[in-house]
Amino acid sequence: MKKQRHILIVFISMLWLLNILPSCNLINPEENTPGYIEVSDFVFNPTPTSVELGSSNSTRIKDVWVYVDNKFLGAYELPARFPVLKTGMQKILLTPGIELNGIASTRSPYPFYKGYVTESVIPENGTLSINPTTQYFDAAQCAYCESFDGSGFSLAPTDQSDTIMYQLAPGDTNVFEGASSGVVYLDTTNTQFEFSSTTFYDLPGSGAAVFLEMDYKCSQEMQVGLYIDLPSSGLEQVPIYNLNPTQTWNKIYIQLGYVVSTYSYSNKFKVYFKGVKDIGNQKASFYFDNIKVVHF
């Protein structure tokens, strides 16, 4: 009898809970319906930048870093379509992202490109398409810039070079953009090159962002680095990165800040490029354009 009474009490209690909680789904609680943001690419605008940074449209923006309502949502490879739980009118910040040193596994916002801000409605179960623009920050500076569009260029051979650099003729099919690009040829007679900027320049240390941007095409590996004039020991060569061969023009952003900060007691830096012909190759070619050492 006691057992039957206990079962009856439990049964009544369950009925009472179901009666006062008719809309509560304990198994599948109600969730907000997300909206979506779609971003195809960033449009780069070089016009508002200073004359020193040039007029090149060349970028290699690979990702978009997303902030909604001042909260970081994530980084997405472009083109991208991603869900957003916060719908309705929202403040959205889209920041351009790059591959550091051309390495796909190392991604970062590029510190010198402005983010794109908009206040837009993210529809529930719908898609907001955004076409963001970007440009250099006004404070960005180009310590060293070479576009190869003038009557000469500011790279000179070092004593490690047995050949010279040329400017391509206007209209040459290998010109990347503008009037011309730079090129170095190696063969069985001229087997190695090394070129550095003709003057030294000062770069900020203490962890400041410093990048080398450049467009290039090369039939074999070449090296990029810095020459640093040290107060106590003189000129020191610091290799930074080796560029792999590419049959088409490629844009790269090479991080110089760590090296510059290590040698922050010097205010004299030069960028250099170096290549040695592989034994198995009869000829090798190295093309350059839009070389920029950028910092704030």
C-alpha cells in the first residue's frame, strides 16, 4: 500500500510540473536563429595614401578578421560566408588579413591596412553581403620604396655580385605593373647576384611593426635580408627569408620587426636580395616590383 501511494505521489508531481511548465523544452532548448555575413574580397584604394607609398594596387589579402558589436567573432579565408548569432542592427568591423612571410599556416591582420566599419542589419536566417574597402593608414610610412617606374632605380650590386640588375622595357610581357619592373639574369658566366638599397634608413625598434612588401617572380630560390651598420662592429648581414620559385607574380609581406628590434641600437638598415644559380640550371631569372619597407 505504501509503495502504491509513493507511485501515485510521483505521478501527480510529474503532472503538476508539466502543467506549470508547458512551454519549457528541457531536451531541446530554443536557440536564436543565426544570420550570415558574406565577404568576397577587399577592394584596395591607394589614392588617399602619401606620395611615398606609391600608387600600386597590388595586395594579397587572404583573410577577413571579423568583429561584431566590438567582440571578435573569428578569422575567415576569403571568399567567406559565416554565421552570426547577433542579428539585427550591429556595428561590424572587418580587418584585412595576410599570410606572414607567405606561410599559409601563419595568418595575421596586416597592421598598415585600415579596417572597414559599417552599421548594418544582419537578418535572421538571411545573408548580409558586404563589399569592404581598405587603404594604408595615414600614419604609415615607406622607409624604402622602389617601383622601377623612373629613369633609374635605387638598388646597387654589392661586392658579392657578378652581374647587374636591369629595368624591363615598357611593354615587356614580364612587367608586373606600371612602366617597368626590375630583373636579374643568371647564366653560366654570371652565376650569382646580390643587390642592396643604395642608402641606409632608420627603422623603429622596441617591437614596432616593420614589414617588407614586394611583388616578385623567380625561376629558383632567392634570399631576402638586411644589412645593418652597427656602431661597434660595422656592417653585418642578416638573412631573413628565402623565397621559393614561382612561375607567376606573387605578393609577399615579410616581417622585419623582430630583427630590427634585436638591432635597435643601430639606425642604419638596408634591404638586400641575393641569389646563386643552381648547378643544374643553365639560366635563371628574378623579377622585382613594388618593393616597400613599411612602418609607422
